[in-house]
Amino acid sequence: MLFEQSPNQKQQFLMSHLMKRAFLIMQMTNIELYDFLITQIEKNPILKINFEKTKSFTKHGDALDPFYKLKYKPSLFEHLYNQGKEIFKNPKELFIAENIIGNLDEKGFFTQDIDLFSKDLNIAPLDVIKILKIIQSFDPKGIAAINLQQRLLLQIDDVNSIEYKLLKDHFEDILKNKTNSIAKKLKKEPKVIQKILEKIISKATFDPTIDFLKEVPNQIVPDIVIQKGKKNWVIEIEENLPFFEINDTYVKLLENNKINSSKKHLFSANLLMTNIITRRKTLYQIAAYIIKKQKSYLIGKTELLPMTIKEIALFLNLHSSTVSRATSNKYIQTPIGLLAIASFFTFRKETPLTPIEKAIEEIIDTENKQKPLTDLEIFHVLKEKGFDIQRRTIAKYRKKRLIGPARLRKKY
């Protein structure tokens, strides 16, 4: 049966696209927004820059332009979506692909329940699975995997290789470090299996999203500047963007010549303006709340008070994801210096190690990896060093530091 988009599906597709564009602009730093905006103005003939109303703007390419050498870097979503547009020419397939890409978690895994996901899209589960498999072949390798095992398998091109067979058939044993057991099943020496596993680990990418994390420029440009006045605090959203507006003359020219693209360009221009205004308003509201909550901290009188993204979202009647996107990789200039906005949310400090924990860590770090010490053996070593502890303290420490027992630490 041929796929035909109903009015509801067309509206759903349009809303999905509009939301993604709004999210992208919300996430951008000033530098990224600047470059993105210049690109949009160049692409849309209806938009023009008003140089008289633009205060500190210099033309792109000017040596004095502080953003000149910093180019716009596509997000992971854009990178995957651009590949999708090349592969999927059918509107239904592109619609499914966009929703799969948009629902990847922060590590690039697709963890949605296929049946529920398909039901939400009003699409057959088999169609979703088909598109998901194609996306799993996209760059970067390992993207859109449903779990770690599949992520590692997606990075091995030769499905007949020993590496692929090991991961496919013996993954649980690998996690439990049962090298001897795997070696017996494959009729190979444990050392051979150990070397193959080390080769897999050395080549594997456990987080394919890492190259798309935003890099902090050497010279950080603040997104927000807050200053304490005589009576009130002053908030400035430092965008340093060109003042752009609708070119009415060009709009009339297109309309007079009955060129259909005029409506598309006009809609795109208005949407761009709306998204930038929304971004500006959201940043202002977040800055105002930070001042309200952290006033004493901002003038150096007290320590930072506990504050969460969820707390700000509830106060401003926004979704937590909106606040998260708006504050990601952004900086605020304050009376006590330039700070990452995210630093206001990191109020939990890691508990320092006790002398006993330091001693346990040192023993495990220096042990013979071919014959790692059991908890009982570590207990006796600590006793000899004069520590009065119980054996279960060692197990508690290992779990706290995510260190496995002796059998999982063994190497051949």
C-alpha cells in the first residue's frame, strides 16, 4: 500500500521540523548563532541586513570580526539528518528517520520501545525497524545502536571475523572477564583471546557522539552579561548579531510576479525572527532567576546555593529540556568573573577519599594483574599496614569506585 500523508501527518511532520529548528537555535552559542544567521540571510532573498541599525557588526571576513575564524559546526542531529535526506527520498521514510534521530539519547543510543514508538508515529513497527537499521549504517559508526553490544558490532565491517564472532556469541562472558571459558569454547589459548579483546577495545568507539560535543573556544565570548547597579541588577544578552529585517521591496517583486517561493521565504524569515526572540527571552529569564537565587554568591559574599535545572524550569513554567538546551555550552559574565552557566547547577562535590580508601586504591593499582588480590587478601594487607577495618568495607569501596572483584580484574 502506497504511503499517503494525511492532513494530521503533514501537520505532525511540519511541527516536528519546526521544533527541531527552534531547539537548534536555542542550543547555539553566540558564535554559532552568528554564523548560522549569516548563512540564513545569504540563503533567503527576503532577508537583508540593516547596517545603520547594526551597532557592533562587521562584515563576515573582516579581520576585526571576533567571530571570523570560528565556523559553525553542525550538531549530531544535523549531521545525521543531512545523511538521511540523501538516503530517504520517500516522505514517510524521512519522517521516520527524523523522529528516530531526534529521539537518540545523549550517548547516541536508540532506547525507545519500538512498539510504543511506532504507535506514537502511527507507523508499522517493521517500517521503523527497517529505517533504524539503515540509520545504524550512518556516520559516526555505532550510532543509533540499541545497546553496547550492538554498538561494538556495528563498528566491525567483517561479519566473519573472529572479533565479530567474539562480540556476537560471547558478549556476556566478555563482560564477566571469563577469558578461560571463551578460550575453551573457541579452542584457543587465553592469551590469544585476551589480545583479540584488547584489539577490539583499542579500536572501539564507545561514545560516537564525542566528536559532536561543543568545543570551548580559546577566547570565550559571554552569552549573558550581568552587572549590579546602584538599585537593581542589569541583564544584557550579548548576541552581537547583525540587525536583519524583511526586504519589503523584494517581497512585492516576488508577489507581483506570482512566484510561489515568496510565501516559503517569508514564512522562513518570520520563523527565524521568532526563534531568536524566544532564545533571547529564555536566556533573560534564566539570568534573572540566577540573580534571584544566587545574589549573595554573585557579589562574593556566600557559597553557591544548591540549584537544579528542574527548579528553574518549574519557576519559569518551561520544560526542563528547554532550560538544558538554553544553558548548554554558554557563559555568563558576572561581578565575580566569567562562569559557565552549567556551573550554577553543579553543586554536589565529590567526597574525598578516606585514608583507608586511598590505601585500598593503591593496593589494587599496584597488584599483579595476572593474579589480582581477592577482598580477603586485601583485608590482610591492610591489617599488616595497621588499618582496623572489616572485610565488607573493601567490597563497599570497590562498588563505590566501580571496581570489579578479582576475577573481573584478571588479565592474561
